[in-house]
Amino acid sequence: MFSQYFGQYLLNKEILSITQLRTVLDQEESSKVKLGILAMDAGYMTVQEVERVHQYQKQQDRRFGELAIELGFLKEEQLTKMLAVQNQKYLKLSQAILDKGYLTLTEVNGALNRYKADNHLSPTNIEALVKADVDEVVRFSLDFDQQTKADVYYQYVAIMIRNMIRFLGETPVVMKNSSVTNQKFSWLITQKISGEGGLVSAIGLTDKTLLAIATRYSEDTMATYVDDYAKDCAGEFLNITNGIFCVNKSNEGMELDLQPQYIQSQTAFCWEKGQIIPIHSSFGDIFLLVF
């Protein structure tokens, strides 16, 4: 998940184009993280020191670690630690960007450090992203702390993300939440969960995202336009998410009732005090709304 989040950051900041991002995301699995990237990430070496070693390597057929130690930039024990974690998955995107020549070493390092700082990412947060710990990712990606139903919202969004991974084959990126506006959606699928600890949830979709959810969830072929079957399949994805939420709450001793859902076109979410959570996926943005 780290690559998706860091990649989205690079896209939002217009550091990479969408074409470049897709290219490096496809390539990252085959990328081997080089010691220079690892040394900078660990804080052992500066960009200038890494580049100096690279310059020496153009003149001498010697390994990076060997030269870095000789020049006094690294210690033996630091090199040993880096070799043990050379397949750090969360740094593979940075290496792929360098390999494609989209950014320089200085630019990649600067972007990675700014991303960590802007999102207040601790080593624990990064580990959660790498391990795809959805509950932890949701907690530090969103801010519901001023909301009465904060814990309910965090739990619900985590279930939605896990279901996108399980049923849609998608590893989505959760964007920052904000207060609901009067934004209209091409399609709005809404369902109420009544009872203490319940909520109203909805997903705002375009024709494209509705058809993509319907196709992936049903594993069936959809028409090229939104028909009743597509709406039912997309609606069932929300319904199963809400059903799992109700089961989880029942296990906590809280009984909830799932109300019939309804699907509307060109409609805004009518609960003004709700929260909207944009969720970026490979097939478009989904807008999750909760109240």
C-alpha cells in the first residue's frame, strides 16, 4: 500500500504524470533497491555522499558498500543492516522512478522526505502501510476526531477498504476526509444502518466507476451503459460491506438493522453533517459518504 500512497502523492503534486506513475508501479516489483537509496532512507548518508560514491564507481570497478566505507560515509555494521533489508518493498517505487530516469536522486529523496513529513509518517506508520494494516492506515490517513461517531467511522472505512481488496481486487488509496458539501453525483447508492452505533453510508459514483464495481464484484460482463443489473451489482457491494459492519457490531453486543438501500441519479448526499472520503482506485475515484 505504501507505493500507492506515495505514488498518489507524486501525482497530486504533479511530480509524476499519470502515465509515468502507472509505468513505475508496473515496474516496481522487478526493481531491486540499491544501497544508495537504502542509505539515504536510513539517514546514514546524504544525497551528495551517495552521488560521490557513484562518481567513484564510474572510475573503479568496486561495490557501493565497499567504497562508501572506505570514504568514511558508512560503517560496517550499517552496511550489514542494509544488506539484510535490501528488498524493502516500500522503497521499490523510488528505485523504479530512478531506473526510468523520471527524477534525479536528489528529487526522489526530497519527494520521499516531504511525503513523510507532510503526512507525519513515523516508522510504525510506514510499517503499517507496507504490511497493509488497513485499520492502522485508516487511523492515520483520516481525521474523524471531532466527530461524535469517530470510532464508528474509522471501523466502517476500514471494512470498506478491506472489501475493495477482497471483492474488487483493488488496493485503493484513502484520501483526506472533509465535511459533506452539496456536490451531486452521477449515481448515489445509499443505505441506512439503524440502531445505537449505526450510521448512514453512501457511495458516490460515475457511470465508469459504477460499471467497474459491478463488473468486478459480480465477475460478470456488464453492458456498456448503467442498467438495472449493473446498479443491483454495485448496490450489493455496498450492502455486503454494511452487512459485515452489522455482524462485527453484533459480536460487540450491539444489535443493528440494515434498511433497504436506494439508488439515485444526479443526487447529493442530504445529510449535511456527514463526512466525505475520496477513495482513489485504478478505475476512478469512489466517494464514500458517512453520517
